[in-house]
Amino acid sequence: NPIPEDAVPSTVVAVINVRDRDSGENGEVTCNIDGDLPFRLELSSGNTYKLILASALDREKVSAYNITMAARDWGSPALSSRAALVLEVSDVNDN
């Protein structure tokens, strides 16, 4: 679903669950997003992260965001995985 351009910062946009089947430290996972985007990832609980709006959106400047998330475990050697999310911004009447 698109997010309206007038959504306030701190709005939760998505909830992401990451998992690793290893046990102990090898099963611990950290997650981040690439690029300079108006979003941030925040650890919610366990291996669940929230994608949160960090600053105001302007559909006239950017109508959609390609967000790449990277998950990396703490194993040795460390393994990682990436997933992409396209987030559309919906227009709000500016008048």
C-alpha cells in the first residue's frame, strides 16, 4: 500500500521479520537499509524490525522509493542476504 505524502515522521511503514536457523551468536542477525532515505530501521523485538518514516515526504519530488534491506548474521564467516521493497508515495491535495 502507498504511504501518503503527509504521513508524519515516526509513522511505522512496515514490519520486517528476519531469522537465521543457527543457534547462539551465529543465529543473531542485524539489519539495515542502504542509501540516504527518509526512513530508518528500528529493532522492535527479537528479530523483528520496524521501517519508520524518519522525515517528511514530498510526492512531487519523489513518487516512489526503492529500499534495499540487508540482513547479516554474527557467524564466522558472516552470511548476509538482501531484500528490496518498493514504497510508493500517494499524493495529497496541496490546496
